[in-house]
Amino acid sequence: MTQERFAEELAVDVSTIQGWESGRRPLPAIGAGDFFQLCGRLSRMGAPASTRRHLREAIEADQVLAVGITAGDAWVNPDSHPLAASVHRWTTTNLILWPILGKTPRHLQEFVPRTPRRGPAPAQPSLSYEERTRFLDHLLTVAERAKHADEALLRRQAVYLLGFDGRQAAVDWLRNEWTRAGRRRPTSGNITELLEARSASVALAMAGDSTHLHDFVDHMTDQSEERANLNYWAYWIGELSDEQASDSFMLSADTRSWTGHRMLEHLLQRLDPASPHLPLNLSTLHALVASRPSLLSGRPNARASITRVLDRLASSDTLTGTGRGQLAGLQYAVRIADR
């Protein structure tokens, strides 16, 4: 629709539409009731049914960015910090990173216009150099100062985002964090220690150093650690649907409460030999199939997909001894499925 027609349908002034689209008039500034009414109206006008969820997550991402940019290297009370409010899923995290990485989140591809729009229109949200620097400085402040047990979620989510910083000071901090939290095996049943080691190794892999991710995977041999990792992934991609306010659910949630079908598909798309996260992705897929052989039984299409991915991995020279063992285990599971 044209902006004029769109404004007419929503019974608002065309300047309101222009303000929303340009960012001059933040959408979250409207009342909660008006916001939900707008979401319903958009769906009835033909927008995807997921529009309401995406807009809600975009507001959450906006809050994280706004708080970080406003604070810069200053500390913010964890009780009011949006990074401490809930455990984020990959969709929200990708929205936070969108203006930093400049990459449209995969889950928003259905919203990308098929034809170029007329007139000037931003292709994505953007930050100035100063805003980006202030936000990343704030993440470093949070990572350094959030030390108390009730600040664990705030710190972990800040450390993960630091992996996309790229500045040498952030990379050096992550290496020190790995030395502190990742070199030793986590205490059995201690979810904070496990996730501190995971976050440091994953963030370093994003920064270009995957060495420590191999070490983390090698340490993750306890059954409770594997269960926590699977529950984390299930929540991350949305198979575990309940919202969570802390990480403790990863140890307590029943892994039988989710099917694993979406996780299988998600992981298969990420078993790229060049991926910095390959060690963790492969280890998680191995644990998933071992805990759910039914994912391959009676599903020839799934077996064909996993066979193609595993063959590509087998022909690469990127796997360690642990990775080759997991690859062999997965190949065996595919062969015996439905026998």
C-alpha cells in the first residue's frame, strides 16, 4: 500500500506512518492497547500472523539497545536492565544485532519487499559510530561488573553479545574470561558455571577463535550438562515455548516436553565446515539423535538431509578427534534407522 492508503486504513495521519517507518516516532510510544489493536489490524490487512510476535520482540531489542546506548560505560541497576528481564531466544538476539552486523535476521525474510519501494526508505535499523561504540562499551561494563549470583543472566547475555564486538579490547577480555571460567570443568549441577564457560567459548568463536569451543565440548560429558545444553537449544529456537526469567530451567525442564524436530532442522542448517560454532552444533546434534532415535525412524526425508550434511562434513578436514567420533556415531544412527 501507499503511505496514504495505509494511513487511511489505520485511521491515522500520514505523518504518523512516515514517523513510524523512519524511526522519528517510535512505535513503542503508543499505548499498549493501541499497540495490540494495531497488530491485530495489520494481520487482518494481510500481514503475516507472526507480525505481533515480531513487533513485540523488536520492542524488546529496542529497549536493550536504548539502555546500552544511553548508559555507555556506566552501570545500570540489574533490576531495571532489559538484559536481565528474561532469557532471550535467537529471534530477539538477532534483532539486537541487526543494526550492528547489518544482516537481516533469517526469521524476517518473509518481510523483505519483493520489489524496491518508491522513494527513500531505510533498508534496516542503523546506529551511528558513536551509538554503536556506546552500546558495546556498555556490554563490556556489564560483563566486568555483574558478579553476583542474581546477576548471572544479565552477565551471560552481555558476554554473548560481546562476541560480535570485534574490538581487540573485547577479544582480550573474552580470553581472560575463558581463562577464569572455561578452563576448568564446571561443577556438576552448577548451571552458572556451565553457561559462563559456554558463553565465553561461543563468544570467542564468533570473534575468530574456535579453539576454546572444542575444549568446552570436550568438557561437556556429564548427563546433566548434556540435558542443560539440549534444553537451552530447545528454548533458543522456540521448541520450549514457556518464557523463562532465569537459566535454572535448563537443568530442571523435562527434555520429553519438546519433540526435537525443529532442533534437528535448525542444527542441520548450521553444520557448515566453515562455521566457527561447528564443534558445539555437531555435539548437540549427536546428543539430540542419541536421546531421540525416533527423529530418524520412519522419516526418509530427514535421513536423506542428514546424510547429505554428514557427507559434506566427512569430506572436510575441520573435525577434531571428538568431532570425528560424533560424526561416525551419527552416520551409524542413520544407517540403522528403520532396520
